[in-house]
Amino acid sequence: MEEKIKDALGSMYKYMTNDHQGKWGMDIHHWDWVPGVGIVSLMDYGEKTAQEEVIGYVQTWVEQNKHKADGQKVINSMAPFAVFPSLYRRSGQEWFLAKSQEIANWMVNEAPRTRERAFEHTVTENAEFREQVWADTVFMAVLFLARLAELTGDKQLAEEALEQTMVHLQLLQHTPDGLLYHGWNCEAGDHMSAVHWARANAWIVLAVPEIVTAISHLVAVPAELATRYQGLAGSLQACQAADGLWHTVLDRTDTYKETSASAGIACGFIRGIRAGLLDSSFQQPAERTLSGVLPLIGLSGEVAGVSGGTPIMPSIEAYNNIPIYPTLYGQGLTMQLLTEFIKH
């Protein structure tokens, strides 16, 4: 099994770094959330398996694309900055730290917020989501703040990361033991279409253990966070399919199963155990997911069964009609799951 996972990771790395110019889901050479999740995942793979070639690729990618970083400052394009703290630790290049602090200052002091002080989910596309809170933001932006806080010991950044994590959980989780909704409209005071979309849950299940681990020595993490996270994980475990995957709408088995969300949720379970947020009973469902995901990785390294970019859709049927095609976030979330099993 270990050799199979290693081979799959190697193939996925090559596939992700091939020339996919012009393909929205796989073109790694632009600055936004899609390549950002890919780059974060490559760095995770490189560091946890001591693959210096992969880490070198990430650093080269930043050098080649950093001029695009200031093109449009929006919350959803913050994702690539999450590798900067690690690159600073490894290289000692002051630019990584200075740029990180500049971006963190923008996020804390200038980024648009909703009336509940959550980061408004702003995007690079020509679209506005006024007063909207999306689950995606916790991975795309809050993770970076937590990593930078850990690096610098900045208590203010840790407090901001904690506040954002808590407000997202509180607004997106109807009850502390429930699944997450994709979004919340602060102006209307509702969850819009009120759909339990799988990848929205994955972003938060995956990011929260790392955020907690990064900031817990700087701020007191309230018991409510663990209660909500454990309730979410329990609800997710209850709706996992027999093959280890999850449906794209979690509580609707008539919707298709989706690979990226499944990998992200299972990886979150493993990290939740290691962070002390979950007990060891969540290891078995994560292993089922691994068994279900491995056959979906082709010889070329392409991960099948990944849904395309998904804004908050108007209905369950609309979520089920999102097309399936290869994406860097699908590759990345799958890579993070496989990396956890190799590392440990």
C-alpha cells in the first residue's frame, strides 16, 4: 500500500506541474485560490516527505508569479501566501516575511468585512457577494494568518485567526453538532439555498486543526470550538458512503460522490486526531476514504471525480449539476490525504 501511495503522489506531482496553460482548473501559473490550493498542497507534500525537488518547485513558482500577487487583493486569492511562512523559515529571505506582514496587515485592517466582522468573501472574478460569509474563506485566508502568527508570535494575528474561525463556525453551523452550510448572508440573515455542500465542509474540517495547533500557544482557544468541530466531524462520519466517499450534497444520496471533498474531509479527520480535537475512532473512516480515492487516481496522476468551481448555488439540483473535471484543488486535497498516510 505504501508504495502505491508513493507512486500515486509522484504521478500527481508531475501532472500538477505539467503545462496546462489555458485550462482554468489546472493552469498553475496565475495567482488565485485554485493554484493556491495546489501550491499549499505541494509544499505540504514536499516538506512532510522530504522532497526537496517539490519544495524547490514551490519556491520557483513564487518567484515566477509573485508579480501577479498585487493585481487584485481579495480574500479568495490569499491562498498562495500560506506557503510564505515555511519558505521564510527555510530560506531566511526577508522578502517572504515582509510580504506576509504586508498582506496580513491588509487582511486585518482593510479587507471588507460583514456586520458580524467575518471576512466578506471577495473574489477575483467580476462578481460581488455583499455581506456573504463562505466556508472557503477559512482555508483560503485564515490558515495563512494562523501560520504567520505561529512564525512571528504575533498575538494579534492569532486572535484574528481565532475570531474568524469561530465566527465562520457559528454562522455556518445551525447547531453545534450539525453539518455546515456553504454560506451565510449577513444582510438577509439566512443561509441562502441552505445546502450542506461537501467541499465547503472539507475546507473547514481540514483547516481548523492546523489553525488551532498554530495559535493555541498564543491565545486561549474556547471549548466551543472543539465542541463545534467534534459535532461537525460526527455528523460527517454519519453520512459517509460505504466506499469511503461523500456525496457532493452531504445529506442527499441522490447527488454524485465528489473526490476533493472526500479527501479533504478524511485528511481533516486525521489532522483532527493529531491536534487532539478528535478521538482515534475517526482513523477508520479516513482509511476507508483512502481506499475509495486511490482507484480514482489515473496512471497520469489525474484525479477523477472532482467538481468544478462552485459558488453558492440556488438549489440542491444546481449543486448536483456542477460539471466534473480535473482541478488543482482536487489534485491538492487528494495529495494532502495521501501525504498524511505516508508521513505517519
